Amino acid sequence: MIESGQKHIVALIDILGFKQAMADETFSEKILENFQQIKNYFSNKNYTETKSTISIFSDTIIISIHEKLLNNNFFPKDAIFEISYLIQKMANLIINKGLLLRGAITFENFYHKDNVLFGSALIDAHILESRVAKYPRILASKKLIEFLSCSQHNEMENYFLKDDEDGLYYLDYLPSALAHCCQNGIYQRIIKKTILLLANTPEKDVHSSKILEKWRWFNNYYRKSVTKKPLFCPVFLDLIISSKEYPR
């Protein structure tokens, strides 16, 4: 019997600007290779500390952690930690191509096995990502916030920031992403270059204006993150793409 009604922490992550980036054949091959490395890591049962199940299709990544895996040795905050780890690695993977992440994390019914993904968690996360998030941020759903707030050792303030503009909570993954060697300079260069390019476009249409708005929001997030102490300094899955590999 398929257990379709069991709770999971579920993250849905989309790569903004992916369609245009895929025109670069070298980049598309490299990102496919790195996606496979990520998938292989999370599928390797030898890593007993890994609780996540992950699926990747095109520019969308789904990460889920079953509620039954949460116990006295693996708290909900640890699940968010693990999801955040993967997201910051992916952010570092794509930033040099001028790509950003947007998504949502929720806590609802979900089924995630043998490439079958089903449940209200996926629908909720998709709606949050596509209709609410707007900016390149990973939103936390109300149900996730309620679940974490009621759990032991929730430490929400260490993992999420409250947006000054709309009061929504989003995952604070960037300080850890910047902790990697040279990443701070790469982010700074790409953000500055992209904003200048978009701001100096002679004829701005609605689409380019929206993109500029997204990058300005991300620039503010970057500035908040530069001086913050990261939650962790990752030591595995080092998938950083250097500027030498992908010249702009």
C-alpha cells in the first residue's frame, strides 16, 4: 500500500534564468555532471548521516525528509540544516553563470520514492515559489514555521530571516555559501556586473525591470550575509564552479 499521507519536510528549488544558460553547451554539460554528483551523494546509503531524498528534473530540485526520520538524534532543525547545506552548494554551483535560486520549504503530506513525487507538499511549495516568493529566496511556509516553532531545539532565528518588506520568512543559506574559498569575491563581482548591465539597458521592458528588481533584492541579502558567521563550513561535495572554468 502506498503511504501517500505521511508528513515530510519538502523543499522545491528552481533555478532562475536556467533556460538562457542552457544555450551554453559547456555549462549545460558541467551542471548536469554536478547534478549527478549531488544525486549520487544523497542516494548513497553508506552515508548514514544523510536523511534526504532528492529528485532533479530540468531546473527543479526536490528535497524531502520524512517525519519518521526525526527523533532525539535528528531534530527538525537538523533537517533544515541538511537542506540548507545542499542549497548553498547549488547556489555556489550556478552563481558564476549569473543564475540564482528561488523556492519554498514546507511541511505537509508527501510521497517521494522511486521517482514518484505526490502530495499536497509539492503543490504548496510550487505555489509559494511561483506566485509568492517573487525574489530569489527560499520561502518557509506557515505550516513549516508552525512545525519548527513547536519542536524541540527549533532555533528558527539561526536558519530563517524575516523579510522587512513583506514579513515572510526565508532560508538564510548565503552566509555559509560565502564561507567557501573565493566565493565572496565571485558573488560580489557577478552581482555588481549584472545590476550595472540591467540598469544601463537603454530600453527596459517589463521583463528586464523585474529581473533588475530581483538582483537588487539579492544584493541587499548579500550585503546582510557578508559579515555574518556561517552556520557551517562544509567539507564534502565541493562543487564550486570557479571563474576559470566558466569565463563570462
